[in-house]
Amino acid sequence: MMLLNYSQPLELTKLIKWFDNLLRASLPEFWTLLIEFVVVALALLAVYVVVALLLIYAERKITAFFQARIGPNRAGKWGLLQSPADMIKILLKEIIKISRSDRFLFFAAPFFMIVASFATFAAIPFGQSLHAIDFNIGVLYVIAISSLGIIGVFLAGWSSNNKYSMIGAMRSGAQFVSYELSAGFALMTIVVLSGTMQFSEMIEGQRYCWNIFNGHISSLIAFVIYLISGHAETNRGPFDLPEAESELTAGYHTEYSGIMFGYYYLAEYLNMFVIASIATTVFLGGYLPFEIQGWDGFNQIMNYIPSYVWFFGKTFVLIFLSLWVRWSFPRLRIDQLLNLEWKYLLPINLLNIVLMVLLVLTGLTLKDLFGIL
Amino acid sequence: MNSLSKYFLGIYTGVKSLLVGMSVTWKELWTKKVTQQYPENRKTLVVSDRFRCELTMPHDENNEHACTACGICQMNCPNGTIDVQSKMIETEDGKKKKILDVYTWDQGMCTFCNLCVITCPSSAIKFENNFENSVFNRRKLIHRLNNEGSKLREKKKEVKPAESKAE
């Protein structure tokens, strides 16, 4: 690790260290921690909202480009103020209370969704020392917490007292439960490869050889399966049948209005970001730059680009991929959807884990073959 | 064995067709954008000649039009948007003659069916494609089509009906 200490002028590590030392110098331990927790929470919330707004903007623009349109271009330069304007609009709208609905569950449901997505968001390493929660079982934590969101979907469907909502929620449940399995197995394949469930260790292990290269064929299959199932988990793209507007008006969030609908909207976009960033962290080396062992000059140049830029760049590429898929393929039927999971993805995934175990045991990963650190 | 090979063939053809689809959308991403940005592109805007927006009565350089005030357009208008006011004058050789006084057209009631233009025996009126006709007051939609002090075009009087019959 000593030879890795290149100068990295744009990293936030020093700033965070300085802030920590400043607090510790003047305040007792308890207050230092309290203030830091609050600051971290506020920073995460701010990033959450900003990322969501940027994603909505990017989605609308890229969607437009795929359809030979221009997209939002009136509010502000290149339409940049469009999503803040939409946010203000949705905040000002009335929250309609449905008569003959289960009022408590109806209003509790969006919070399950948003809390689940926010709790996963907090576990993502955004850059060097920009990592709020670093559990030693990070991968497990992410899988477990992100699946809480389905409770929100179910509650919404049930408490709305609306057949469309109910059918949408049921479809969403079937979809989520099936594809969560695939996503989990794809991540487990990489856990086998990297030998850890902690995100920080997993990233450090990918310094000179990203996991997607390290496990070559097996990693690639796991990567593709993770992207497909992640896509399905977020109810997007060709898998958006829980909210298929031609059949179910808007699916499980048909009856929601105002900011309650906004929570679902926000959570959906953030789940897309969370899936892309977990794929980045697990498969594409997270916030680490692209480096090749031995090419010190090249590595130094790559290191000048700050880690959070690398992270968001890689994540954006994956998000672009998801949009590309979304505007290429037609929506699946529910039986096709379940066929894809149970007859194709799951068996392939199980075989893939066995293949990965064999690769690791027989020393056929790229790191073993070429002696990379 | 047959079903197994079918399974793998299915995966292969499926992935292949998905990749073909993605290549198509990738090309579509770089095509020229077709969006018309209206108020900015006024200069290059192309409106079809047959697009009917505003009824006009063409006047030549002598401030003369072709309307004989026969009132056929007024009779044919399904909504009663046209009002032809005529007056009787006495010509130099002592004959009485009906000429056009005021020709008004209510754009707010018009359905742009073109019946007035089709039936006009003198081809005196036609639809132009100036489509920016919004005004702040409904009364401003009532247009007077003949200019102040305009006259009937005398010479071409014989030519015009023949033309319109040929049509």
C-alpha cells in the first residue's frame, strides 16, 4: 500500500479529517459524534435529493434523445431547472385522502419505500472516505434493506382499496421476490471471488483488476444477470408491468397524489441509482480509478481524477445502459417475466456460482494467472 | 436432448435479437432531432400551401378586387361567418349596378371548410396560411376583407368566370 500514496489533490479526505480534528479539539467525544452523525445524515439527504433531481433530468433528456426529440429545454439553460420546478410543483399539490381506504397504512406505505431506498443509499461508498456505513456484511445489508421497499408497495396496493393498485402490487411482489433471488446470487458470485462482504475491502481488492475482469467469464455472466435483475427490481424498463399504464393506470401508486406520489417517484429513481452504484462497487471497482499494475505514470494521471468523479462516472454509464435497455425492449408479460427468472436466470446463476468457485479454487482468475496484487 | 438444445438455442436467439434491438436504438440516439422549436424557428418554418388559416380577398396594385358581391359565399357558409354588404350605384352610362360595400368574415365562427372559396364564381377570395391569428378580444376576430375604397376589377371580368368554371 505504500507505493499507492500518490498525491490526490482533489480528494475530500483532508477536509473531513480537518473537520473531525476541529470538533474533537473543542468538544467532548459524545458531542463530536452527535454533530458528525447529524452532518453526515444531512449531507446524505442533500445528496439523495440532488441525485434524484439530476437523475430525473438525465432520464428525460436521454429518453428524448432516444426518440429523436430534444427533451426539456425551456426552464433554464438546456432545461436544467425543469426538475426543481417539477419538485416544487409536486410539493404544492394537494394530498388527496381516499374515502374507504385504510388511512394509516395508506400514508405509511410511501415511507417504507423511501426509507428502504435511503438506507441502501447510505451504505454506498461514494468515494475515498465518503462512506457512511461500512459494515463487514455490507452486501448482505444492502440486499436485506433494499427488499424492505416491497412492503411499501404491498401496503400501497392493499390500502388503496383499488383493484388496479392491488393487481399492480401483486405483480410487483411476484417480480421483486423472484428477481431479488437472482440479484442476491449474482452478488454472492462476486463475494466468492473477492472473499469478503465488506464494500471497502471489496473495493481495495479491485485496485489493479476490477472484479468483472478478474473473474472473466463468470463475472461477466454475473454482471449481466445482476443488471437484468436489478432492472427488474426497480420496476423499470421492460419490467415495468406493475405500473403498466395501458392495463393498470399506474399500478400500485394509482391513488397517491402530491408528495406521497413524489416519494414513490423519488424512490424509484434512487433505486435505479442504488442498483447502478452497487454494480459499480461490486463489479467495476467502485470509486477506484482505472489502473494497470506497473504503469506508474498512467496510474498517477488516473489518480488525479478524484474518486467521486470515477464513482459517479461509472454509475452514470450503468444508468445510461439501463435507459438504453428501457427504450429498446417492449414490456414483458407477467408469465414471460417469471419464465425469464425461474427458467433462465436462476439456473444459469446457480451454475455460475459453481463455475466461480471452481475458478477461484483452481486459481484461474486473472489475478492468479498474471500475479496481479 | 431436443428440449435441451431448444433451451440453449432460445437463449442464443433471444440475446441476439435483444442486441440487434439495442443496436437499432443506439443508431436512433444519434439521428437528427425532429423537434420543431416554434417561436425561434419562425424564419425557417414551412407551412403547407393548402393549410387554411385566414380568409383573404386579394387586391391588386390598383386596389381592385374580383368580388361581384353575388353573395354565393355567404349562402354556402354553414356557420354564417360571412356577411356580404352590397350597395346599388349608378354607372356613367346610367345603368344601376350592385357593388360590394363591406365584406366581413368572423374568424371565430369559421370551421375553415373552404366551401366559400370553392363556390366563388370569380375566385375573389382564398385561404392564406398565416396561422398566427390569436388576439386578446373576440371582437377582433371579425375581419373586414375588402380594403377601404377598393373597386371591382373591370377588365378581367370576362376571364375570371371562365377560369372558375374550368376548375
